[in-house]
Amino acid sequence: MSTTPSEAATRPGAQTLQSLQALLENLQARQSGWQQAQQLMAAQLAPHFSPYSVYRSHEVDVSRHLALLLDPEGTHGQGRLFWDAWVKQVLLAQQAGCTDASVDDESPEPHDTLSQDPHGPAQAAAPQPAPAVSQWLQRTQVLQVDREHRTTELKGKNRRAIDLCVHVRGGLLAIENKPWRESVDELGQLDDYAAHLALLAARKKCDWTLVYLGHGAPSSQSLRPELRQKLAHNGHFVCVSWGQLLEALKQCLPLIQAPKVRWFVEDLVQMMERDLLNYTDSAEMEHNAKAFSQSRQALHNAFLLRDTLAQWQGNQLKKLEQQLKARCTPNMELNWKVTPDNPRKRQAYFTLSFPGRRDVVMRMEWYDGFANAVDFYWGVYGTDLDLEQSEELGKALTAALQKAQVALPKAEDVEAGWPLWSFFSTDPVFTPEGCADDSPEEIVHPWLSMEREQGDGDFVSLVLQRHAELAAALAQVQ
């Protein structure tokens, strides 16, 4: 078979391999030098210290920080600085018609509009009229900032709590905060929020807007698409990305007069960029990037290395799919939703069904795409489970696993649809004892275990082990 020009151009020869090795050695040396410099400066600069590292960073805690900043009368003493910066982002998002993820500025692809809907992206909608803009927010007076605002207007329904609700003169600005990419919307959650706000605003005779602060659009099971479009058109709903909020806070930094407040905001931004957006410190990135910019050959080798890695990851995923298909029993249906040639497609996942259960599956997922080796987790997942049902099933599952003396993972907070879930990096079955949470290279990972013998600590064998344990536990749960 003849070789195409593109294949010939990317096939590494001996000289190219030597150049790639030199590039990697240069990069490794730079990284090592950077780490040593950080250690030498630790006493003077404490570059890795942050007060946030000793606090929980759950959704409710992040909302608490936002509530503090958005209150012009808050203890930060900076008046309307943060509130005005936030309102500016809301109005800009409304002007741009931001009702989905297409304008999420941390999205890896400019046209990636995949929402949190587990069924995938919606079909492209017809052009919509320009939505209304909540101009009433601009110079209004902030009266009160509520956390966990209860949906008291919904009579005869389960009461919910909106993360933040800012009461201003003449209006209400509610914020549903979804800082973590893996967070899942509850069934009918935003439908209920909108209904409550509409009733409350009608009673108070004021305006209202609901902001979805996250990394894309809410799922269609939380806010019906036709209702979302109607609300947006009337100025009652808009999406603002966490990337946009963090940029707004960074623009506030030079204007903050109190040093302790500036440190608070700087640390908050750095923590969120690191934990949410997986940003590398800019100074560290520039230092390491010099390994690529030393010459045209070094830059060429860097791009070759990038493309080779992407192709290798795709090949490993194809092997993983083949191995799973070969080893799954007839009552263990494999649903493969990973596209090997799209490493940054969000919510890349595959599922295995449980015998006799149609309500839940075992789901392995890279929320931000398989290019991110750290953000990889598994869990018991059910599309139709609300938060209460998830909590109930999660408790029953945990009890059944404990009774069977199964080595339990470090389970994350139960969410709607996810009664039990864990990162692979915190599951003792996949991660050697003593391995750091932020060391994905130590995890039994699809990239590294495809060539191992079956049963010799390979990824597929461990997944099937967890599946068997969960299936046995589910059989004990009504």
C-alpha cells in the first residue's frame, strides 16, 4: 500500500526521534529547574500557599465567596466594584444572546455547543430575535444578597434553593452556580427556579433575571429548550461562563484599594483557574515554552509531538473499546460515546449496563474531553434520578458495598443522576496506595495498561471488577 504525503511527513525517522528526545529532555530540565526555584523561594514568596487549600471548595462554599464580593455593603469595603463588574458581564452576555455554551470562553473549540444534556448536543436552532437586556441592573441599588434562596412561591411542590439571589431596588437577580464541570442539573430544577422568580416578581411588581453561571448550557431536563428561548428573549435568562467571571475579577484587581482584599480575590481567581479551567501558572508556562521557541526545528518537533500524542490516544481508545466488547457478557451492554478524533469533546464517556436494571448504568467519563487525563471518573448513573432519589440509592449502595467488604473509593458529593461516583485518582482499585491525587501517571489508566496481560492490573479487568461489585450491591437494593 502506498504511503500518503501526510503520513510520510509525520512518520518519525531516527533523526526526528533524537530531536524529540532532546526536546523532551529540555522541557523536563526546565520543569525541574522551575520546581527547584519554587522551593528556593518558598520562604519568601510561598508560591503554593493559599488559604483556600484548608477550606472546602464545594459549590456552596464558592457561592459564599461570590455573595461576599457581590454585596456593595460587604466587609470588602470596595463598594460597587465587584457588583458593577458582574453586571457588566451579565449585560454583555445578554447582548450576545448567550443562552448556550457557544460563547463559553474556556470552551476548547469555538463552535462547541455541547451542553450538560447526557443525550448530547441539541440540533442547531433557527436564528432567534435579539433577547432583551436587563438595563435595570446598571445603576440600581443592591438591597440584600441571599444565599440558598428558597423557592417559597411554589406551592405544593418540593422546595428548592437557588444558590444566590440578589435583591435590588426594582428587581431580582438570581444565580445558579455550577463551578465544577462534572456538576449535573436536577430534573426540572431551572424550570422551577424560573416559575418561582416569575411569581415572586409579579407579587413584588419588579423585574427579574436568572443567570446560569457555569461552563455551558443547562441540560434540557433542567430547563426545557422552548422555555429557555422564551425566557432569554424576554431578558429573564442568560448564561455566563466561569471564565468570563474570572476575567472580570482580574480586571478589578488594580482597582482594589485594600491589600488583604486584593490577596483574597487573587487567591480565589488562581484557585478557580487551577481547579476549574486547569490553567498552568502563566510564568511557569512561559518558562517551559522556551523549549519550543528556541528554533524552527524545536517548534516543528513540538507540533509533531502534539499530533503523535493525539493519534496515540485515539489508537488506545480504539483498543479499549475492542477489549471491552470482547470481554463484556451478553447482559452487560456497552454504550460507547467517545470520539477518538475529538479529544476535547465534552462528556466523552462509555457505559456498562447492569443485569436486570434499566434505571442505572456504570458510567466512565471525561467531562472535559479525554485530552484531560486528570478529570476522569466513574460512577453509577441514572438519567431520571433526582437528587433525593440519588441520595437514597447512594446510601443503600454504600451500605451494601460495605457489608460485602468491598474497598470503597473516596466518593464525591451525591448529585442528581449520580448516586455514587469517584475519580479514578481516588479509587484504591485503580490508584496505588500513597499515590498523590494529582499524579494521573500513577493511575491504572487506559493510556498505560492496554498492553498488559488480562488480569495483570489492566484497566479493563479493574473496570469489570468494579462493575461486578456494583452489580452485586445493586441486587441487594430494592
